[in-house]
Amino acid sequence: MLKEIPSILSKLEIASQNLGSAFGNQWLKSTGKSIASLSPVDGALIAEVQLSDNETYEKVVHQAQEAFRSWRLMPAPKRGEVIRQLGNELRVFKQELGTLVSYEMGKSLQEGLGEVQEMIDICDFAVGLSRQLYGLTMHSERPSHRMYEQWHPLGIVGVISAFNFPVAVWSWNVAIAWICGDVCVWKPSEKAPISAIACQKIAQRVFEKNGVHPGVCGLLIGGSEMGKQLASDARIPLISATGSTRMGKAVGEVVGARLGKAILELGGNNAMIISQHADLHLVIPGAVFGAVGTAGQRCTSTRRLIIHKRIYEEVKEKIRNAYNQLKIGNPLDESNHLGPLIDTDAVEMYESAVRKVKAEGGKAVIEGEVLKGLGYESGCYVKPAIYEVEHDSEIVCNETFAPILYLIKYETIEEAIEMQNAVPQGLSSAIMTTNIRESELFLSHAGSDCGIANVNIGTSGAEIGGAFGGEKETGGGREAGSDAWKTYMRRQTNTINYSTELPLAQGIKFDL
């Protein structure tokens, strides 16, 4: 598969040297330095990208402002037709884009293709949504008056995305924002810039074909300073940022200071409670994929297994056996279960966490190590690790973006829920049980405090039909399905007087 990469890049119109600033198909030269995108799979150079600078930033944002004037006036179902075509274009390039995502980010080919499928799915969802941007009608207390509310687009939506889902998270935001009549400026992770350039090229062809202003779809590739520039720009009413809690707090502070709106999708530290009543045929694949999928680099990755003491040893042994069957290597080889971490910085973070958990008394079930030798030359491959720990260990309360799984014992379901909730993050959670009382308690007001709570499925793999996001240090934002679209719009209450009088509210008299 690696020998096919040059052909895939050619089909996606990726050159060896690329510009990282664009609105539509207008690619802008800048004074920014060039960065190399190196694959964590084999360490090879994919392509180089010239970063955006202040001048290109201003051009892209200005074009977005201009585009908003016309895009907002297009009827929403007409905008939906454009997004339908985008979904079809993604179907055409699914194999190529999915392979590029896998090679540039390091996730398995199945996951890379699955990420593009999520893009297609959100386009389909958005097409239906384009005819369902509903408001409400209310009864007025004044005679011959009608009250209702309607929703209007905000303007420019700034999207800051992370490396672990280099294309899907962008699509979750832009497909909905575009349907709502917004325009978008995207700052992807500089760790996966080539996948972003490919998306820009795919999208611009659709917009160009439909005669849409190119500023509807903008791209700015840069580092954290570019993200700060977007967050502080009062011309951008909404910032959607995905990344670490540390990054999100910085973005939230800047956006809040100018009274802007923010969708923050931040860290996760997700637990699966395994009841004594659990069906272990469901537990093992759910727990293992949740922990090692994308090499533990999902915000919804399973970090903690909270296991009832009666079945603790049995579950531990089954999980150990499953881990011993994992194949680690080139993610483009579909026989491998997981590939590398994103880069050597991530490997250092993994090693630091392994040292810390052992220093805190963690007992190894499967010891962590960096893999070396044939096939691991990039230095980014690690062995998924498992440690038995106390639930309140410091390392357990922090998110490590790597395949490290912690095993914890519990006695009562109430204790298990308390353990699960006793971390700063609140994204995803799961319980494995066939006991309806346990599952209902888990989903009740006294249960999981996370934005996502699952029964008899794992913590990862959210569907786009539901609103995605979490609570506490996860940020509180929502993307994708349900009524998450409302965040991308502004609500307006309207009152119409169709009488010949002007009665005031609350019966106030004001005679002149």
C-alpha cells in the first residue's frame, strides 16, 4: 500500500510543495515558513506546506466576510443541495482520502476510511437539516398580536481542529454551519496539514461548480499563534475548537473576553464500568477497541476499566489475552490492529506516563514499552499497556493521549459511578450490564456526569445523529447531530401587531 501513496497524492492534487492558505480555489503565497508533514508510519516525507501569515489571514477572513453577504441569502434547502454534492464528492474520493488520513495520522486504514464515512454521513444529515431549521410560535398576552422566534446565521465560524481526527471534526462543524448560512475558516492541526489541503480541494470543486463565492470555505494552516488570532478576532462570532483542555481554556478565555461564542471539545478521561452482571462477550471487544483504537489517541478512548471485584480477575485475564493478540505495525496493512502514535513527542508523553504510574504504585498487567526494530523505524510505535491502580491515583485523573489502560476494582454500583465521575473530564462513559436497575441508575440524575453515557457499548464510536460533546473540563460544547445546529445560529424573537391599537405588555397604560 505504501507504494500507492504517490498516486493517491496525485489524485488528491497534492504536490510536493503546497500553499497553506486558501479561500475556495484561490491559494495564497505568504512569508510563512514551510513545514514538512512526515508520516509516523515510516518517517517518510509526504509533502511540505507553507504556513499562513498575517497578510494571508486578513485576505481569507475578508473573503469570508464578503461571501457571507450572498451565502446567507441562499435558501437553506439550496445550500443543502450544495452539501449533498459535497457528500457525493467525498464518496468518490473516500479511498484516497481515507488512505491519506491513515498514512499522515497513523490510524488504521479501516479507521481512516471510517473517518471519511463520518464526513459523508454528516453531509447526509445536514441535507435533511436544511429543511428543518425550525422556530417556535408562542401565544401573546396582547390581543391581535402574534409571537414567534426564528434563527439567523451568525457569520464566520472559525474551526480549530486536532490531529487525531484531521478531517471528520472539520466536517462535523462546516456541514452544519454551511447549512445554517454561515461561512467557515479552518485552522487544522499543523501535525496533519496535507489531509486538510485535500479536503479544501475537494470542497472547492463543489462550491465552484455551483457558483458559490469562494470565501465560503477558507483554510489557514498555522500553529498556536494562528489559533489565538482566530480566537481574538471580533469578526468571527463563533469559534469551534477541538484539542486539549489546556488549549481550550486559553481559547475560551480569549473568546469570552470579547463576548464571542465558543464550542469547546476538549479532553476526555473515559471509563467503562463492568458489572458482575455484564455479558463478557460484549465487554472484551468494546473495552479493547476503546482502549487501543487510534492507538489510544481518541478523546473518547477508554482510559479506565472499573470492574466489579467478583469478576475482576476473570476480566483482567481476558483483557490480557486479547492484548497479547494485538498486531502493531503499518496501519495501511489491514491485518494490523493499531499503528503508531502521531510523533515522537507523543511517545515521550507515553513514556512519562508509564514512569509516573509505576512511581505511584501501579502494577503492570502488560508493561508499556517503545517498539523498535524492523517496521518501527519511525520511532512512533508503542506497546499498549495495562496497569492495576487505585482509582484516586494522580495519573488516573489526568488524560494521557496514548494506549494506557487502568484497571480498578469496585464493590457497589454507587461506588463505581462515584469513581467514574471523580475525574475533571466528562466526555464519554459506558456501563456493561444486563441488570436494568444498574443501567437505569447509570443514566439517571445520580449517574454518569458525562455528555455521552452508553449501555453495553464502548466509550468510543459516537454517531453523528446525536449531539457530540462533554461536560466539566471537556468544555461543554456540542457538535454534529440533534439540535447542535442552534449553536451556529442566533435566535430572534418577533412580535407582530395586526390590530389597530397599541396595547402594552403587562397591561401598562401610557396615555399621551
